[in-house]
Amino acid sequence: MITLTGDAAEVVRGLLADEDLPAGTALRVDVTNEGCEGSRTKFRYALGFDPEPARPDDHLFESEGIRIVASRESLPHLDGLRLAVRRKFGGVELTFQNPRATHSCGCGHTFSDEEVNPEETEASANR
């Protein structure tokens, strides 16, 4: 499962409104196989808005009234992820609280995790 804090949901709702995206647009959360050079991280979080319906291999979640989709390939690395907000001078940024991450880069956008059993993650997503 992937969740948002109330503050993170507020930020996402604001972005959806600013971008004038269609109703039903989901927040897509995935990972890519690229960490930060020299940091020993293996994955990078990939966030974006997806106005298309969830694909057959996607996992669909809802948190704080926001639809969230993640690909089957990414979910083993994201199960339990919570998106939060860090307020800083000049605005806010989304942060990733990932219980599967065993190592993160200082940028906060890349991480490594222990190998996970995809069947265990699939069962968790279907609860």
C-alpha cells in the first residue's frame, strides 16, 4: 500500500488544480533503475500525474482522497511508502518515507532496498 499524509494530499490536490488535469487523474508513483552516482543507491522515485485509467498490471490505491497507481514492477520496492511534505524556504517538497529503503542518498530521491519477495508484496497490495 502507498499512502499520503494529509499535508501531502493537500499539495497534490493543489498541483492537480494548477495543472487543470481531468477528474480521475491519478498520482503515479514508480521507481526507475537509476540511483545517484557514487551513493550506492539502486533506484530513483518517479512521480507524475497519469490521466489514463490504471493499466492491467497497475496497483491502484486511494489515500486522503487521492488516487495513486504503481506498476507491478515498482510495487515490491514501494509497498508501505508514505509520501509526506517538508516545508522549506520558498515552498514545499514531497518526501518519501519508505520502510523498504535500507539506504538513501542525501538528495532523498534515490534509495536501495533489500531484495523482496514479489508474492509477499502482491498479497499486501490485495488486502
